[in-house]
Amino acid sequence: MKRIGLISDTHGYLDEAVLRHFEQCDEIWHGGDFGNIAVAETLRKTKPLRGVYGNIDGPDVRNEYPEQAVFMCEEVKVLMLHIGGYPPAYKPGVKSIIKTEKPKLFICGHSHILKVMYDAQLQCLHMNPGAAGRQGWHKVRTLIRFVIDGADIKNCEVIELRG
């Protein structure tokens, strides 16, 4: 069993509350737009960190993180990239990547809109944690916590950051 803390679009700002909310997590996953490598370094000091770079990330982040990540967590294949869209309105080319990779979980960021929805056609759960940073048009900063237990994805919690 792995407890995952999912974050995206920090844009160089990391609220200390994030670390408190992720204390019980085994890993932190970042869906891109770190903003700077300092955000990644802070997260890495607390938990193992997986991530992808986003469209605003510079060479410091791009040298550390890929554009796209495909990996296994327990028995769940995960595909993560920053700009992905959502079911059925995927970014051009993303649907074909999902069809090729056949992940059970597809994670992206970019939109600053929190979404958790199942794509029955592609048999894939889509998660976008929204934005945790202060830059952007969103009114509420958000994170997601969830559990991967074997082949099951469960106990999904949406966390709203205030202030």
C-alpha cells in the first residue's frame, strides 16, 4: 500500500501546509509547473518525489524531471504529463499516448482545475490536483491525497488550502 500526495502548478510557491497534509504520505507526485527547482528540493527532503516538468519550468527543473513519466506504483500503471486535458477533451496526441501505454491512472496539471474522473472508454482514471501555487486565476489552492493498494486506487481526498 502506498499513500500518495498529488500536487501541481506550484509556480514557485510552496505553502508549508502542503508538507503537513503530506506527512502521512509515502510519496509525493508533482504534475508540473514547479516554478523553480527549490520547490522540488523542499518536497524531496520530506518524501520520495516523482514529477514532470511543465510549460513554465526552466532548465533547472527540465534537467531533473521528464516531460512525460510512465511508471508502476504497486500494480497500477501511471502516466503523468503536465498538459493533458481530460476525458474526453484530451490535448492533441494525448489520447493516443493513453491508448499505447494503457495506464490505469492518468495524471496531469496545467488547467488549475481540480478534476477526478473516470474515462470508461479508455478504462483509465484521470486526476488533476488543480493548482497549489498563488499564480493563476484559480480562487482556491488544491491538492489530492489517495491510496494505491495493489491494483486499487482508493481513499481519494481533496484538500483545499486557505490563505
